[in-house]
Amino acid sequence: MKRIVLAVVVFIVVVIGFWQGAAYFSRRAEEKRGKPMVITGSYSKDDASKSDDERLHTITWEGLMPADWNPAKSTSGLKIEDLEDNDPRAVEALRKTMEAWKNAPLNPAINGMNVRISGFVVPLEHQDGALKEFLLVPYYGACIHVPPPPSNQVIHVILKKPVSKIHSMDAVWATGKIRVEKKATAQGIAGYEMQGISVVPYMEETNNKSREEGR
């Protein structure tokens, strides 16, 4: 397949991958917990006495974008098999997709919220061999093996304390205060920034001890 057409195909595949990836952790958690994880409230019984601003909320990737936003709108109705190399329709669809993803709408309702979210690690910076900054993304391979997800599906995590034994594309739980703040990085544009308190390997069910940083 020709280069321009292939690029459009790749973006469509990424759209499908990001939707599936964003839903994966939610599905697994729902199976275990028996309820959705969009904004589920308290992280532990200890949070019960805290104000809503202080309380730690578990969120999903769907909660980072408006419910009516369609990331595949620019390629809707486009028949890839009918396109030739440098077809203006393919070029325009690719341009619109890249622009739409770069400027993807964000969710201001979560700004300043203390959150916990699961995803995959794309390292950005290390300090003395430990992970200091990374992008959190909803599906495996994002920003590394395939084009980056929409900016509203990328979180730039800056850890207060670097952690070891966390590697590229590890599945993790990240905890911290999230802000709606778009930032360009070497691996893609992030629509959110998180001041990370901790990052631990992803587990479907955890206890308080396993959430401690570095364990």
C-alpha cells in the first residue's frame, strides 16, 4: 500500500487500539469490583473524613475526554481500499486526524483532583538510574511502536521521588494530583500533567502495603 494511504491506515489502527486500550483496565476493574471506575470516590476508608478536594479518586481513560468526542471523525466514511498514492482525500484525512489529536478536548472537571489511574509507562527522564518523569498512556506500544494517542489520552507524570524497577511499557498504577495542562514532550503531546506521589506495578486487586512506593 502506498505511503500516504498506509499512514491513514496506521492512524485508524491506532484509533481502534487506543479505544480498546483505554477500556481494558476499566473492564478488568469492573469485573473485579462489580461497578464502573469512572469516578469511584474514596481510595480507602481513611479518605472518608477528607473533603472532596483531598480525597483520592480512581479514574479511567474515558474520564479524560468528553463523552461526545469522536477521535475517528476525520476518517469517517473514508474507503481506504479506493485510495491511491498522494490521493488528496488521504492527505487531508491524515492532516485533520493529526490536528484533531493534537488539539483533543480535555476534561476541566478533573483539574486539581487527586487521582489514581492505570496505564503503560513511556519513560522521559531518569535520575541516578531511577525513573523521574514519564508519559502514562492507555495502550501498549503508544508513543514508541505506533503514533502517540490523542493528547487527551496522555498524562505527563513528574514523580516527587524517582522510583526504580519500573521500565518502558510496564503496566502501573500512578497516583498524584492531576492538572489540565498541555505540554509537548519528545514522545508526544500530553494534555494532562500529574505531580506523582507514587507509581507501582499494576495489579487487579491491591492492598495498602502493595501501594507503598517502591514496593
